[in-house]
Amino acid sequence: MGRFQEVIEGEKPVLVDFHAEWCGPCKTMAPELKKLVDRMGDRLRVIKVDVDRNPEAAAHYGIQGVPTLILFRQGRQLWRQSGAMTAGQLERVVSAATGG
């Protein structure tokens, strides 16, 4: 998890989408995450982590259901939720959790 750890420890907030190929709600998240990136630009980084391909990361963060979204900044978990969300909901969460 070396590179992953480097990314979440950065100054820029990172939203990690723990997902799986077989997960229906995860598929609905893809266009919402794209909208979020379009809206927030370089103020946020979004990373997708497939729990089946990265079981060690899923276990480390206690992922029990997908999609699970975790917002990190400087290595700290600022927010976490399981289940699909809209881009607007995510934008409000990120703005509130990061102060802007």
C-alpha cells in the first residue's frame, strides 16, 4: 500500500471509492464521481479501489460493504460512508469536511 499511503497523506483531500465489479450501486457511482471531479477540479483527488483486487487495503480499512467512500486528508480519515451518493451530496460532504 506504499503509493496509496503517499497519496492519502498529501495536503489535497482524497476521496477513496472502495468498489467491486459485481456491485450494482458501485456502477451508479462512476458517473457521479466523474461529475464530482468536474465540479471540484484540482481541489480533490478521487481514487477507485477494487476490493477484490486489493483485499489487503479493504481489510486494513475494515470495508464490509461496497461502495464505501472514505475522505482522507494528510493521512487522517475525515469522513466515511457506505452506499451510493450523488455528486451534489459528495461535494457538500467534501466541502464541509475540508473547510471549503
